[in-house]
Amino acid sequence: MNYLESLPELVRGIAEYKALGAALDPILESFWQRISAFPEDVLPGNAEGELLERWEKMTSLLPDGTAAQRRFRLLSRLGSLRPYTPEQLRRQLSAAFGREDGFVIDVNPDAFTLSVEVDEAGAEVLSALTSELRRMIPANLILRTSVGSSETVGLYAGAALQISSVLRLG
């Protein structure tokens, strides 16, 4: 990254800004190298082993369940904006699952129910999802969580054609 390129064209020719750019460019380049070398397994969505335990300790979570369940609870805790709207809940679940097509949300305001169905890939985190959702949603909502699966079914239709003639006497 070049410091002078981030400045308006008007000030790029000023000697003081050129000197400042010459001093800042090596520092900024060093920062960019360190950022690009940052290991992704330090991030909560990819953490494993001791790093995952450290994240759990910082967020006061108990280290129980599979690694996927533990990461899901961690991401839910870190992004624990209370999802009082279905759209907020969708965004939060998308962030936790890492994709937007892994779940279906159905809110029935007349019956005070919230149903969340995850696909087969999300079955591993269903118990963690249920406990996190119970903690996050308003207490007056009935929560239903389930695992859905898709099945390809062939549909065949048959028809019979009958030809008749009507005779009228009389």
C-alpha cells in the first residue's frame, strides 16, 4: 500500500506529504505482511484444540460436545445480538452456519411459535442450536427445532381415456 496514493491528488506533490509517505510506507507494508500471515485457525469459526478452549474460556462457555457444536455455541455467543426479528435471526444463523441455505425459519405470531429446521449437515449442531435459541428468543415463544432431509421422488401419473356415444331414443 502506498500512502501517497490514498491522498487527494492536490496534496501528493507537497514535500511534507512525500516525506511522510516515505516514512509510513515501510511500516504499512510490514502491517500488511503481518495481517496476511495471520493464521485463520485463530478465528472463532475455525478454532480447534487449545485455541477453541481459550475462546470458550473468554466467553464463559463450557467445553462440551463436538468441535462443530462448540464452534457454533462460540459464534452464537460472540454474535449474541438478540434476534427479535426473523431477519436478524437469519443473519445470525447464516453467520454461524457459514451459509444461507442450511436452515428454514418459520414464525407463527398467532400461535407464538418459532420453528427452525436445519439440513442434514446442521444435524450435528442441533442441540447446541436449540439451547442457544432458547437463550436468545423471547420467553413467550414456543421453540421447535428439527432436522430436515430432502428426498427425490419420481411422480408418475396415469390416465384412461374412454370414448362413448350417447343415443337418444324418442
